[in-house]
Amino acid sequence: MKEKLIAIVGPTAVGKTALSIHLAKALNGEIISGDSMQVYKGMDIGTAKVTKEEQDGIPHHLIDIKEPAESFSVAEFQELCRPLISDITKRGKLPILVGGTGLYVNAVTHGFGFAESPTDAEYRSQLEREAEMKGKDVLYQRLMEIDPKACDKIHPNNVRRVIRALEVYHVTGELFSVQQTEEKQESLYNLVMIGLTMEREHLYQRINKRVDQMVEDGLIQEVQSFYQQGLRDCQSIQAIGYKELYDYFDGRCSLDEAIDALKQNSRRYAKRQLTWFKNKTNATWYTVSIDDPSQHYQEIVQFVAGN
């Protein structure tokens, strides 16, 4: 029998954290973070990391497990997350995977494997961040130039496969089109996926307000501490909220311009997240009200409990 797994997905600032904690309380659950940046220690404000107070006694996993200078990949996340799901299940709890990083969530919920050929985790992580920041088309066009035959079999939306194809060529010098990989479309789990969305105008309001709150809570000082440590050219600093302020500290823009860029990049990222999850998952979607974010909580609890 498949293990039951709840996944909560959706764009940044839509309210995934609050829903996950409500579900965990109602259904005796534990939460696994599916966010590619919340793994980093010290990156608290800029990643909107759940605080101890917000956790409200609910165990949270895969937060603060890496130093900011370290790399982290989707394959490593998959390797850590799957045993966690089994452990939580064996203890009689309900695992709840919460996140906005589509590659990470998909790597866990579905049954593809990563490569028999050599890997380069740092290069792969770099490509994952590039896809997240610039969009999937940039990587697909790069693959088209290197290995057009691979593009005949890889859909532009299949970012994981595009990244793998580029990684294989980077590591081995051989074209991915000569290799064969398999991907199972059926989930490894008894998966119940909840998607949260919101009217775009309201979501953008929430994002702008969240950024203003981050600044008030000390975001500039948080990023400055990394800057002063000399952290550069590493995966963590490419996160939205950090790279924009690095431009400010480098003197390339004013503080107001950096904050405006942060808001704009966050809004663009939210749009890409929503597109990803709408296209790549079979989530059951709920539209969150900006006036009453908890409007659907009871309905969602009943839906999850009944599946």
C-alpha cells in the first residue's frame, strides 16, 4: 500500500504556510519544507521562513540544514525527503510537503530517477536556479543549440529533463539524445495535492506588502551580514531578496530601486510558480480570499481526510 502524502503548492505569499500548520494540527501531521532556499541557515527573513512561533509546536523538516556557501540540488532534496516521508508515516503521523519550488516537489511526488551517468550537483543547482529566476525557455534554447534531437523528445515545460540533458553534456561531453531514461507519471504515493491561488491583483498586493514587512523586520541587515562575510557566486545568494540587495551594496542601484526590483522579481516568480503547478500537477485548486485567507480551511481538511 502506498504511503499517504499531502502536498500544498502555489505561488509565494499565497498562504501555504498557514494552511499547512492548520492541516497538521487537524490531522496529526508533520511538515516538510519543499522550498529550495529555506534549507539555508540564517536566510530567515528573505525566504519568509516559518518562525518557531508560527510553527506552533508542529515539527518542521528540511529547514536550516545547509550553510549558505553550500550547494543544494533537487536530487539531494529527493534523497533526503523520501526517507523522511516514510519515517513520519511509520510514527503514525501525516507527512505534509509544503513548497513553491516546483522541481523539488515534483522530484518527490513522482517516480523519476536521476541518472546513471555521472552528475555534477553544483552545475545542476546552478541550472535549477537559472530556470527559477529567468524561466525555463532560456535553458530549453541552450539545449536546442547543443542537442536538437533531445529537444524532439523533451517538452519545453519538462525543466527537470532539460536540466538533466544539459548536465549530461556538461559532465560527459556526450549528447543526451543517445541515452534513454524513464519517468513514471504515476505518483509513488497516495498523493493528495492542494493548490492555492489568488486573484492576481490581490496576490501582488500581498507580495508587495510582504516585502515591505521584510524590510521592516531587518531584511537589509540580514543580507548585509552575508555580503560582509564575502559570500558571493553561491547558490543561496541568487535567491530573490538577496541578489537585488547585493546590487545595492555593490553601488549598482539605490536602496529604493533594489526594493522595487525585489517586488517585481517576486511578482514574476509567483506568476512562473503558478504556471508551473497548473501545467505540471493535478492539484485540487482553491482560490484564497485576501479578506479571509482561512475561508476554505475546513473544506480542505475534510477533502484531505476523505482521500
